[in-house]
Amino acid sequence: MAVYTDVAADELAEFLNQYDLGELLSYKGIAEGVENSNFLLHTSKASFILTLYEKRVAKNDLPFFLALMTHLAEHGINCPLPVKGRDGEALRELAGRPAAIITFLEGVWPRKPNAAHCAGVGEVLAKMHLAGANFAVRRANALSVSGWRPLFDQAAVRADEVQPGLRAFLAAELDHLESGVWPTQLPEGVIHADLFNDNVFFLGDQLSGIIDFTFACNDMLAYDIAICLNAWCFEADHSFNVTKARAFLNAYGRVRKLTEAEEAALPLLARGAAIRFLLTRLVDWLNVPPGALVRPKDPLEYVRKLRFHQSVSSVRDYGLMPSGLVA
């Protein structure tokens, strides 16, 4: 979450007249995150999140995200629900941006995730994958392997300003991932594609829900697992924590068992997930809009993560015993 577009009080009041949410008591921008403008609304009835969709989010994709949240909630996944206005519509426009209000989810995201948090994420991710199996609407993953080269091209000229040699490092990894090694025959379905710790809420060690589906799409389910390995299983110094990874993968596997092909592909998928976030963070780092209330995330975090995944030889390095083998 972030704030790129300011919303005036009178403009917001007029917007809220289209809903039955009670009297607006207060609102404030949320600085965390990097993709959209978000505001916490307090009304006389409840609290809500207002999102203005910006940057990489295409307006035509928004019905997919909103419908997916409703579908998942109806299938037992605790996530925010889009709020419909008096006209029955959830999606409208505010300050020149597509906008929607969603329900507020109780809980806090863990600043220092532990193994219990990672296990909770593994369980809910597997449940989400199963719940999305009969979701009829489809959306391609624009940030899969075919989308990484355009991101690189945006940042290549200035990449070495961030770290000497970064441009060549990225180019070599992209050449490898584009050489035909990327998996194509793994189980697919709806994935979250951005299940970082600031998108998962807990009450204590108990997971209370997941948020922010603006990167959700159809892709390989194991790619979602690879994203979570990157997001949840490294320490503050960017070293890999195999205990967290084992807790995450075992919890996932108790709900949805990985195929042998998924296990074999996981190191490569983790490399792809690492370069995807390295590239988007690099583009954001080099292009912060003047005056934006936003905290761009350090892309160099993912250089070390990518180097780790390049050294992995099998899923055993992630703490998971391959299928068919006995510990």
C-alpha cells in the first residue's frame, strides 16, 4: 500500500455519498507498499480501506480482483470483501483513478515472521489454491518470464548506479531463464502472486486473513510457493532460514501435496520469483514520483536471495524431503 494520489475531504465526502457506510469520521493515507494509493476510513458504522488503483494495475483487470475476493471468501478464505454502493457496483472512480472500498481486516502483519507464521502462510496458501480451482474468470500473469525483459530494459541504463555490475548480473540471469528452461507443464490455477508478510494478518501466531489481490492471476501454483519462499524464509540479513522454509512447505503439503515435477522445478521457480521482485523493485527505486507518500523497497535484498537460489540443487536445500525418498 502507498499514497500517490491525494484525495480532498470534500471529494471523498461526495464519493462516499454513493454508499451506505454511515458518517465519515476520519481518514488517513497508508504509506506502506508501493503499488496503489490506499486510505484507512473510519465511519460511524465501521472501518474500511479505500484503494485508488495506479501504476501496473490495468482497469480492465479490476473486476477479476474484486470477483476473486468474493469467491475466496465464499469458499472459506478470510479476506476483505468489496463494498458495493447503492447502485450495486463495487468499482467506480475517484480523483481520476479507478477506486473501490473493501472491508477492514483485523490483525497485524508480522515484522519478524517466525516458523509458526510461515506454517500459517503455507496452510492458507494451499487452501487458497484449492478454493480457486473453480473460479471461472481468468487473468494471465503479466509479470511472468515474458514480462521481465521489458522491466530490465526500463532500468538497465541506471542499474549500476544501484550496485556496480548489477546490469550484467541481471542480463545473465534473464538470458538463462529465457533459454527454454522455464517450466510449462506444472499444475496451474489462481495464485496470489504477492503474498508477502505485509499482505498477511495475524492475531498473535494465528493467521487472521490475507489481503491485496492486485497481482492475483492464473499461473503455476508452485510459482506462488516460490514467491513465498522468497518473501517469508529469509532473515533480515537476507540469509536463508531452512527451519522457516520447512515449516512453510510442510504446512502447505498437508493441505495440497506437491507433485514430483513441482518439487524438481522449485529452485528454478524461486530464481524466477527472485528476479521478478528484484526488477520491479529496481524500477520503483529509480522512479519514485516527486512528493509521493511511498517507501520504495530495496531491490538489492533480492540480489542475495537470487544468488542463494542459484546455488540450490534440489528441494532438499529448502528443507523438504523429495517425494519417494525416506528421511
